[in-house]
Amino acid sequence: MAGLDPRLDLIPAVIRARAFRKFGRTLDGASAAALEFSRAFIDIVAPHVPAIKPQIAFFEQFGWPGFRAYCEAVAHAKKKGLIVIGDVKRGDIGTTMAAYADAHLGRVKVAGKLCEPIGADAITVTAYVGSDILAPFADYMAKEGKGIFVLVRTSNPSARDLQDITSRRELVYETMARYVTKWGAPYVGRSGYSAVCAVVGGTDPKAAAHLRRLMPKTIFLVPGFGAQGATSQDVTVCFKKDGSGAVVASSRAINYAYTLPPWKDLYGEKKWESAVEAAAIAANRELNRIML
């Protein structure tokens, strides 16, 4: 799976220049550059990946024009047949969480008419408020095939500061895994996996392997492969022996391949599209080499 992080400072200069000529060096111009890059990126990777994970923060930083660009990027990915996992990390209770669920996965009622604001297939959520996060998603998961990815063990270096604390004779992330398994039990489908999924970082393969054993019916979203340092060997522990159960996300290493070796020397910024495609193919090849 390809992550989508449209960082303005790394978007190819030709795209930025085109957007700034039309809209100026404004939030509108920045949002236009992010959207143009996103659409082009999606077109390139669509033949090579099953899903895309747009990180909403890189759109939201540009205000309402950026949020609109996010919505349009999601729509473009859907048109290309990709599964869209919105990396939004929402987490709240009651009507607030219901509003998030309706906005990102479902529909909102406007003067008696149902409208779909975004239409992602799944989103990332934080669950430290407890099981209250689940109720707003229940119908979308049970009836419409939508999903949520609950943060269980993240890929950042300081994750262990909180997630590896021992509480009630188990680590905090083990407690979260246990709850995700419990919450997900009613939503296990024909595939044997639940619509309540988990974010499990690939940068700690020992923890990931442990979680794979604890959560046999949970699909893992695995960040950390590529730029964050997780190798293909590291992330394979997130899969079951038949190769199912996980989707590996690579963002910066593919998004901005033209700035990284070996693609920087082979293609450079003028051929950034070729660098992106080459990096996506190489990532697939590396994962398949280990898995198959």
C-alpha cells in the first residue's frame, strides 16, 4: 500500500510553480499543488498497489482549501479502484465520534437528503477513550463493508514510553490488542478477518510478531517500511503463513523517491513520475521476495 503525504517542500518544483502562477503563494496555491501531486501520484501507483493511505494532516495544514483537496484526492483514488484508508486518527465519544464516522465513511443528512462528504473505505482511529468509539461505526462495518484501524502499537521511536508500560500485569499495547480483538469479534466476515483492524508498526518486529499471535483475526496496517527503517524481513511477521492478514504502508520512500538513492541519480526531479513508479515496483518486489 502506498501512503500519500503531500509535503509542499518536497512536491516537484514544476507542480508548485504551476499552482503558484494560478493561485499565488497562498493556501489556495499550496492546496492546488498538493492536489495535483496527489492525483498524479495516484495515477502512477494505482496499477501496483491495492490501497492508498492519504495522511490528512498534510492537507489540513492549508485550511479549508486543503481539506477540499483531501476530499478530491480520496475521490480520485476511488475512481482508480483503490481501497482508501484515511489516516485521520480520530478518537472521541458520543455524537462527536458519530460525526467523524458519518463524515469520513458514511453520509450526513442535509435538509432530509443524505450526502456523502468523503467516502473513504476505512480510517485510523485512537481508542484510548474506550469502546465508545465503536458504536458510530457499527452499521457502516456490518452493512457496508467499511473498517477502522485502531492504533495498537505505533512505529515511532517513543511509542514504548507509553505503549510498553506494564499495567495490570500486561503491557499497555497488549491490553489494547485484547480489546481490539474483543470489539472486532462481531464483525468477522467470510474472510476470517474483522472490520475492526489494527495499526501495528513494523519497526519493532518482536512486538509485531507477538501481536500477530494475540490477534489472529485482525488485519494489520503496518507503517514504518522504508523511510522509517523497517525492512521487508521486519514486516513479514505481521502476516500469517498464507500471506494474508496485513497491508504494509510505504509513504515517503515512494512519494519522494526522486529525492532518494538510487532513484535520485537515475531519474531526478525532472522524471519524478518514473522514480515513483520504480520505487513502488521495487517495494513490491522486495516484499514478494520475502513472502513468496
